[in-house]
Amino acid sequence: MIDRRTLARLLGGAALALAALPAAAQDVTLKLHQFLPAQANVPRLILDVWADNIEAASEGRIKIDRFPAMQLGGSPPELMDQAIDGVADVVWTVVGYTPGRFPSTEVFELPFMVSDARAGSSAYWQMFDTRMRDEFQGVEVLGAWMHGPGMIHANSEIVTPADMQGKKIRGASRMVNQLLETLGATPVGMPVPAIPEALSKGVIDGTTIPWEVTGSLKVPELVTHHTEFEGNYLYDVTFVLAMNKGVYDGLPDDLRQIVDDNSGLDFSVFAGGVMLEADGPARQVAVDAGNSIVTVSEADAQAWVEASAPVYAAWVAEMAERGIDGQALIDEARALMDAYDG
């Protein structure tokens, strides 16, 4: 029989032996929240790829639960605050869903500013990294990118700026709404998921979105006219993938490094490229449906460029009032996009 003193020594030795063992690996589960259905291009081809890569690189120590179509509640404009408040750990959102909150990012949403989604996404991340971080308090931005050519899908043919007069068109952001208003249309702001119902009920006459998302929204079934532009895009929209800052900072160093390795510049360019490449198959759906597609040539687009010029002047003036050199942002964005060689 073991006496009390011997038992105490044995238990103490066992405790010391356990203390000498390496600490158990910390497992982390992250909730990723976003507004599109799981089968849409961005969740399927970008967000799932990002999440799967991180899970694999961490050998399962990081698990990322995905919640599409606002399954955690709320509306798309609330996503950024959900990340800040901890409702979700990671969110993917349209920056312009919170108008004017992140003003510097709007430089990439000016009309006819961007001509290539990869070059634009590269410039956007670089400028975010050096100029825009302070605007994103409470989150760690993991990716910053934009989509392919912004265009118009409507229930009647649109060829010239005059064709926009009086049309009720859904705008994707504050800057897109300003563009629509400048062109004579009535801008109607709403998140992407609201577009199908608004079109089917006649609340809007058309919408601004890139080709790639038209399939998941059934847009080619709801309108029969599409207007695209050669050369520079009519408009673009900025996105971010953002993590709650406390959650990010609280990750073990090795796990935070894995997140960093799968985020940043290369990931942003990848995401922009995926959205751009997804335009082709989505456009083909409209072609197969027999819809009318107008492609405005670069020469004919000059009338649109001239008509949209007041948007630039108004934005630069507004940025000056906020203590931001808007023209410097425009010049830097253009220089970085011109320098892109990917």
C-alpha cells in the first residue's frame, strides 16, 4: 500500500512531467460571413480557396466556418460593423456599402479610372497598405480588390449617355450613384442580393454590376439589354476581406503567419483576376439567351467620359474638405496601374 507521503511525491512528479511537455496546439475556429449564395463565383472561387488553403497550411489548427447569404443575420451594409463588433470573425464586403466611410478607396470607383482588374487590385492593395489603413479601424484587412468591367444591364437599349435620362438604375456605391445621377439617371442604392426582386417588380429599370455575378442573380432572365465598354471600365467597385482586429492579433504567431502568407498583395491580385475571368462564361449566358449586347467602342465612349467628368471635380473638392488630397490619390493610382506588369 502507498502511503500519503509517497503518493504526494508521485503526483508531484507527474505534475512536473506534464508541465515539461510542449503546450498543446491551439485550435482556432473562424466565422466567415458574406452576402452572396455559396455557389456564386466569389464564395466558390475566391473565398473558399482562401479558406481551404489556410486550413490545409495550418494542418487543421485553423477551421473556417463559412456563412453565405447573410446567414448570421443582418444586412450587407452591416458586414463591416459585424467584423468590428465580433458578430463574425471575417467578412467579405463591398466597401461602398457604407457610403463615405472609407473615402480614399473611392479613387478606384471613379468613372473610367480602371482598365484591368488585376492592375487595379494591385494598385488598390499597395495604396491601402501605405495610405488607407487608418480608415479601417477595428479590422485587419486581408485582401483588397476589384471586379472586371462595370457595365449596365437594363430593360431597354442604352448606347449613349442620353439613353440614361430618366432611367431608374441600381448603383453599386456612392460613386456609382453620383455617376448615374450625372448621366441623367435616377440612382437607386441597394445591395446586390436585392437586385432580382427590384428588377422583377419594376422598382428599377436596370442595374450596374459586372458580368460575373449576373448568373447567380438570374439577370439575363430579367432584362434583355446589356451595355459594355471597350477600354477603361465605366466604373468599378472595391471589396475587402477583413478580420476582427482583436481576433487577428490574438492568433498564435505561427497561425497569424499562415493567414498573412495567404493574404495581401498576391491574394488581392488573384481575387481581382478570378472575378475578371468569370465575366466570360457569365456573358455567354446572355448571348445564348439571345439578349442584346451593345459594346461601346473606345471612340464612342468619349462622350460618356466627357459626361462623367464632373464626378472627378466634385470628388476632388469633397476630399479636400476632408483633408485628403484627392488628385494625389488619382495620380498615384494611375501610376501604379500603369506600372503593373503582371
